[in-house]
Amino acid sequence: MKTKILAMYLPQYHTFKENDEWWGKGHTEWVSCKASKSLYKNHYQPRIPLNKNYYDLSTVDEQIKQAELAKKYSIYGFCYYHYWFNGKILMQKPLENMLNTPEINIPFCISWANHTWTQSPKKSDQKRVLIKQEYGDEKDWIKHFNYLLNYFNDDRYIKIDGKPMLIIYDAKGITEWSKMQKCWNKLAVEAGFSGIYYVSTIKYENEIEITSNMNFDAQFEYQPTYALSRGNFLNYAWYANIKRVVCRDIIHRPCVLNYDKVWKRVLKSNHNGQLKTFLGAYNDWDTTARWGKAGIVHQGASPEKFKKYFQMQYKRSNNLKNEFMFFTAWNEWSEGAYLEADEKNKYGYLEAIRDVVKNDGNK
């Protein structure tokens, strides 16, 4: 089985009422990107999209182009973040564009980003809750399912064994998960599916045991966060987390980590035969556009280095006979995690993926 690449997709590139109220009129992801600055020698900021293409996802034209570009470079599909707060939905325009526009010709699935939204000027400051994630009761779960069903019924929606694949961002936060899952499975069968294929997002090592006990079908490594959550005393993950705290809370400067050492952590992931695990990958990481001096930078990224590491990870995934690999990300510009072309690297990262996938991970 040849692994297919699914790129995480952030819809934060259009204006909507709540963003205007919380962050200022006209706010999108591009606002932070344009305001970012180089904070030390050889720090690659600001990140500028190729031809200064600061696109707007309120219309479908850009999404059609993105789908064509992704397929050209061997990205199989997009995994859209979905923001549902007990009946209140935010940032839904690009996903609804996807549903209503057959010309956006690419497979897709949904990741329910079920976390509370907060606001703070700095990571270490007291956070103000913007909208709290609450889950309600069965009538609320049915309402949510019926919204999702519109997508599940789409021919482009990704399914495994006749089940639409649904990713959950924070499984441990859903206290009524077993009841919600039972409710949704029943509704899915009534809708003509074999059920729902549930995938949990593992960002931290302790989440493996938690989600293994929550009746998920699979999990996926959210990289590079997961790689730096694992490990024993005095390894690079331990060092990176100590350095992050010191940089953020004491010396107030970006936490600069070594790209090569982080990728070596990615390549060492081992889940000891537990729940089926889809591997993760990333190409770059720099959160200073979002967090300023409290951000984290993986210094040393390049398309050439990335291709070497991605080739090894892709080969691992093929050896595991995994259907998918989850990639961080198609367009997380404020975290430096994007495959879209920029002024510095052009299409270099996409070209690396295309070359590796076409050769099945072999040289």
C-alpha cells in the first residue's frame, strides 16, 4: 500500500464578525504574518507568499487553484480544521466553499478542532476566554452530526472501510465521548455508512494511553509537537522543553531549536504496537509571527534537508502499510508550517514531496 499525504488546512484567511470583534476589523492570518519581524541574525521573517499572494478564502477561486497545485505535487488531500462550539460554528466559509464547489477537485476530511479559544498578548499572560468549548447533550450531538453529514455524503470525502474519517483534535477534553461516539455511530449507520472512522490527534506522549482507551480506530502524530513531547531525562526533547520555558519566561527571546535534531526525534517515534498510528511530518516551524519573542523557531530548515528526512518518514509509513500520513501543514503561515510557495523557497518543499512520493520513498 502506498501512503497518501493529507495536509492539514487552516481556514483562517477570510474575515468574519467574531475575528473583527476580538482582534480588530479585517483580521486574518495574514495580519500577523505581515507584522512579523526578524528577531535575530539569519532569522527568516517575515514569511512572504510567492508573488505576494495574500489570498482571501471568502471566494472559491483560490481554493480551486490550491487543489490543483496540491495534486500536481502529490498531496492527496486536505484535512480541514472545523470549529464547532455546541452549535456555534466559526471560520466555516472555506469548508462550506469546498462542499458547494465541485470544481475544488481534491479529496478531503475534517478535523474537529474542539478547543476553547483564548486571547492573550503573550503566551505567559493571563488568557481571556473568547469562546468556550462545551459539548451539550444528545440533541446537540445530533445537530452537530447532521451538519457533518453534509460533508460525509460528498463523494470527495475520505472514507475507510465505508466509514467517513473524522479527526478529533482533543479527545481527552470530551468527557461524554463514549456516549457521543455511540450516538454518532448509530446516526452514521442510519445514514447508510458502516459507522465513523475516528482518528485522535496525539500531540503529547500521555495522549497515546488516553485515546487507546477511548475506542478510537486510529491516531495520528501531530508533528513536530509530538516529537518534542516524548523522551527521557536529558534527551533533546527534555532539553528543548527546558529551553522553551527559559526563553519564554526568563530571558524573553525566541526559543531556537535545531531542525535536524527535531527531525531525528520525529523519525524515532515508536508506539509499541498500540492503537494504529498514522505517522506525521512537517517541513518548517516558526511561531514568532503569532507569538513574537515567546515563539519557537526550528533553525536550519531547507527543502534539501526536508527531502532527506521526509523520504525516511515516508518509507516508514509505506512499510507500516498506512493509508495516510498527516502533514503539518498546507497553510499554517503564522507557525512557519506551510507547503505553499514563498518568496525564499518557491516550490521547493512541494517539489521535495512530489519527488519522494513518486519514488515511493526510495532514492
